Amino acid sequence: MSRLRKLLIPGVDTKLLVKDAVKAMPDLTRRRFIAGGASLGALTMLTGCDVTDSFSADAMLTQISKFNDAVQAKLFNPNTLAPTYPESAITNPFPFNAYYGLDDAPDIDGKGWKLEVRGLVANKKPWTLDELYKLPMEKQITRHICVEGWSAIGSWTGVRLSHFLQLIGADTRAKYCWFQCADMDGYNSPLDMATALHPQTQMTFKFGDQILPRAYGYPMKIRVPTKLGFKNPKYVISMEVTNDYKGGYWEDQGYNSFSGS
């Protein structure tokens, strides 16, 4: 997904603008837009942006990104499961992936770690690992799809996020679950509530039937097989249920927030 380009009119390369905007559209919208005549005028009508001398191409592409999110959210079916695989299909070794090296990954003391719970929930008490380990767990063998173009299949075991949200009395009419992580830059990412409630969205504590390794997010990651990899935060330290869109590490750099796989 390309970064948003900062171009101004007058002098904007309109063909380049349309080309970048089309890249940001979901497949179905892209096909319809091209079939209808991919032009700056059509793009203006689609986004509702007013192309004037003070118009910023960045604003139009931001609107396209929001439009993309809205379309994907409408198309998302909470009852459709991501594919699952046999043990024989597991990728070995499963790759470490982050914007930093493994040596810089958080090294968390699980004995002192607690999951903070904030926002629109009835019970805001923090949860220790021992308490979370006692909750009902499920295993899934699903594919992790990276925005960089590679994928890998892994075995993940943990608690359904929907079950945990029910336990803490979360207001599931809220728009988002927002996760903060222990990474050096304070990685964070929002998850739309429909995806948070999906039966495969998981608070993950094990990989390959073993306690989650540091490389994959110990002590807890959020496994979301219906999303691209960057929507699967690792080293999670807190969760907030909220109606406010708080952005995210990659989302603030132009990546679509919905980012279904």
C-alpha cells in the first residue's frame, strides 16, 4: 500500500494522482472506477473533495483511504472464517517480522506483567498471565499475511477476544478495541469491533503448543487471521474499548485501518 503523496494543485500531475488513488481502492471499487472512466473528475465526485488551487492531493488520498476502510467494513462478514490448515502445512521456521531486529524486541517479565483494561468496560481490573491462562483456550492453524507480500502458516492457541470482552463487560456497541504494545516506539493499533468479535480473533498465549516465544509477541499477541499482519499487535500491554479513533503506528503513516486479508 503506497504512502500518501504530498502534491498540490496547480501543477499537480493529475494522472499520477488518479493512479495513486486507484491503488488505494479495494478491488471491487477499483474495477468499477476504472470501468466508469478513471478521471480526476470522477475521483472528485467519489471522494467529495473540492479540487481548488488550495486543494491537497494528500487530502484526496486520505479520503480514498477512508472510503476503502468503509467499503471493506461493509463487505466484512463476521460469520465467514479464514481458512485453517493441517499441522503439516505449518511454516517452519515461522519468520520473525517487525520494523526492528529481534535483539530489539521487548523482553518482558511475565511474572510482573499485567494486561491493563480501559475505556467502555464494566470491570477495569488488570489481568495477570496466570489469570488469563485459566480462561478457555482454542487452537487455530491459520495463515499470517504480511503487507510486504509474504505469508506463513502458524499454530496459535489462546482465548477468544469476544469471550474476554464479555467477561469484562465491554460495550460491544463501541467502534474499536485499541491495543498498545511494549515496543520501543509504543506500537499501537485499533481493531474495529466487528473484527474484535469475530470467532477467530484471539488473545494468543501459545505458538506451536508452547508458551508464546519472545519473537512472536510474549506474553500476549492479538491474532487476527482476517486481517493483514500489521493488524496483529504483539507484546500487548493494554486494551481500550472506545468510540474514538486513536490511529495506530502504521495507520498514521497511511496504511488503511481496516486492512482485511
